[in-house]
Amino acid sequence: MTDTVINDELLGRIQRAFEKLQTPGLALTVVHGKDSGDGIRWNSQIETWGRRNDQGDRFDGQTIFGIGSISKFSAVLCVGLLIDRGTKIADGTKLSWMTRVRSILPWWGIGPYREDGEAFGYDTGQDATLQDLAGMRTGMPIHLAARRPIDPEAALRNQRHLRSFAKMRETFLYNNESIYALAHIVTVFSGTRYPEFVKEHVFDALGHTIIATDGYQRRLVASDSGYTRGLPESSGWWTDTDGKWLYSGGISTTADDLVIFTRELLDPRVLPKAAVESILTPLTCIPSHIALIPGFSTIAMHPGSMVGQSSVFVLSRSLKFGLWAYVNERGIGASILPALWQTILDFVCGLSDQGRLKKLSANPPARPLPDLPAFEARDHETQPKDLVGIYHDPGYGTMTLESFTSAPAEDQRALELGCKGAGLDLDPKRMLFVKHGGFFVHRVVFHHEKGLVYRWITFLCARSSGDYIADVTGTGRAVFVLGDRPGFGMFDGWCDLLGAVKVAPCEDDVAARAETWYDRVA
């Protein structure tokens, strides 16, 4: 693989977009096969721009970076390897994608699916298969704000307390929980920690020179620093602990190694072909992001994001084309990725330039949150101060609500600015504050709307060089209940901050109908 895939003119357009957005660093790998008289000629290209850290070290092909949720493919691939080897389960039958999860993990289950307030019970997942996990068709959404125990098995057991939003195999719902189960199954059968298994049997087998599957390995290599709005930003597990995060989003690699991996997916030569096929069929997580390109082919695309980092993976086997792009910027800089991969795909397909890279703005206006659907709440005289207290849900953990004006001053300033940037004009005297402490949700604010209905707003926060910033990531409504069972129910997408699943608020039977119900415990 020696010839380039994209020409100097296109590289110049990418360079100008990179400079315009003032992104710290950018990595791009492209693989494309062309038919020739001697078969397929595979060409590849690696391009990097900018710096990987505040010290000014150059971002190059050996710089290691996190690929976020694109890590999910590795868990599916590892199960495919076990199946290809003829692994047997306890009853002597061979492992397959149709193997029931409970035949391997008898204690595994998922939370109840409710229809019109009626719970179907914990047997929702009794017939779930490995194929259902890989295809994310168990009925469970992503639950980003749920309680996050670090231990993988504890995280799996916690799934019994997380509500399902569809019946088994009824629809596709993107989530992390399915991948936790698949990766844990790899550990059960191999007797090896999943990070070690995927490194030995996938990355080492392919001859990757640098791969980090846990925090210890990351500290030994030239890791990239993530940024948000130009401020260095990273997550705790990135350097300290790993736990289950590795399963769904913790693998780190380099541009040099991604060329090898992409070529293998397009043309398997080292890994068993059947195992590679397992992550490229319509029954796995990639097709959730499929885009049908009229007249060309089916394009599989999956984004990956972490604190301070964004990436994208695009693959088309019919076009013999694969692309990875990564940028160490979660804020403005990440806007380059969609324009980048679509522009390169146009070039490979021989289409004219659509000007996507030119349209990028270094200072785009803040994107206001969309209005919530209309809901007429009943009047009630209770004030925010009356609802200060401790609330608990078994799957989501504990929330301690306090008045916003009693929160730390830096939180008040950052959250108010974050709300204004999202187009929300809120009154601090009508707000409650929660220090959430989760990986995907750092802070939550409740703003009194009417009666016992409040608007919840979630934030991701970062601190660097004395600056403290808060970005709004989601909003919806909560309905508080007094009386014999005090608490509150969350609506409008609390269980799925990505926006795929939303339940409309109600003021009757709140505990039964809410996406998540928090009992008041103090």
C-alpha cells in the first residue's frame, strides 16, 4: 500500500479548514482499493496536523488517541473469534450468535419494559441472544446518566434496575450496556481480562506497534491531550482506572495502526473472515448509522467521542473504502469531522466538491436547545426550597438536591453561562442544584416551571488554568410528587440523552410512567 488516496489540492482544503477552526490536532487515515489487472491494489494514506499537547509536541502517526465508542466493534469482533474457534458453552453446544445470554450468565437480565404504566417484569431479557446484544435490539436505551459502578460484573447486574423502552427485538436502541455483556462473556470463556484478550488476539495479531487497552499502557506512550474550547480536558479513567469503560469506549490507538486495522476489515488476511464478517453484518451496531448513498453503496459510519476528543469511522466494502478521522477537540474543532469524511468520500466517488469544508465557521453561534413539547402543568404552591433533599433510584443512584444559590460560586457562574449559551434564560432563585459526579453528566439543574413541574438541564464541566466551563448536554422535565411516596419522575429523554427515546411528562401515576423514578429518602 504505497500510492496516495487523496491529492494535494484536497489536502490543501483540509489544511485551510483545520487552520480556520484552530483545532489543536487532527489525524486522518484513508484506505482505498482499486481493481487492477493483477487483482485489487490497496492504497493508503496517513495525514496529521497540529500538536498533541500543550508542550507543542507534534501530532504524528505514532500519537496515541482514544477512539471512544468505535471501541465497541472490538468486543463484537472478539465474540466472533470465540465462535470461529468452536467454543462450547456449559451444555456442550457450540457458542453462536443465537446462544442465549442467560446460558452463559444465568444472573443477567434487563429492567422492565412498561407500556401504559404496566411493567412487564425482569424477564424482559430471558430470551436475549448474543445477536440481540450485538445488534442492540434488547429494548434498552443508552442510560448515560445511570449509576456507573466501575466493576464490569456490578455494572451488568445494575442493568436489572434500568428501564427498557421497547420489547425484545422490536427496534434498534443504541446503548453501552449490550457491549458490557459481550466483553464480559469474552472474559468468561477465555479466562483472560478483556483488555488483554483483545490486545493479544486482535491488535498484536495484526502487528499493531502501539495499542493501549488500559490506563497503565496509556501512560507509557505518547498520548494525546484532549481539549474543549482550547482548554486541556481529560476524564479520570483515562489516566487512573479503567473498569467497564474500556468495553464500550476505552481503546486507544494510532493513525499508523488504524491503516492496518482498516485494511483487515476490508480484506481479511490475518483474522478469520467469519469473525470479521460478524461486525459488518446488518445485525450489529454499525448499521445504526448507515447512510444509503443513491447510486453508490451502503456506507457504514460510527462516531466516537470522549472528554476532549472526537473521532469517526467510515467503511464501505463495496467501494473498497475505509476512513478514520480524529480531532483532539470536543468543542468547535469537532465540527470538521462530518464535513471531512463526506468531502473525502465525494472525492473517492468522483463527485464534485460541495464546499463543505469552506462552510465551516471558527466562531459558530451557540446552538439553542429546541423547545420542549407543550405541557400544561397544574398549579401548586410548593417552592423549590421545599424539595431540597436526598432522592434515590436503584439503577441511577442518589441525587442530593440543594438550592442553586447555595452551590459553589464557580458552579453558579459556569452553569448560568452555559444556560445562556444554550438559549436558556433562567432565574437562579427558582433553581435546584445537583452535583452528579457521573462520567457523562457532571451537574444537573432543576428550574421551576409551574406547580410541581421542573425543567432539568444536564451539563458536562471542565476545569483548566483557573477556568471552569459548563456545556449543556440535555434538557427535559421532572415532575415532583408529595404525599405517601414523595419523589420525582424524569421525562423527555433523561434515560437517553442522545435523544432516541423520550417519554412525555404526566402528573398522574408519575412513579409508574416516568422514565426514571427517584424516591425521596431524606
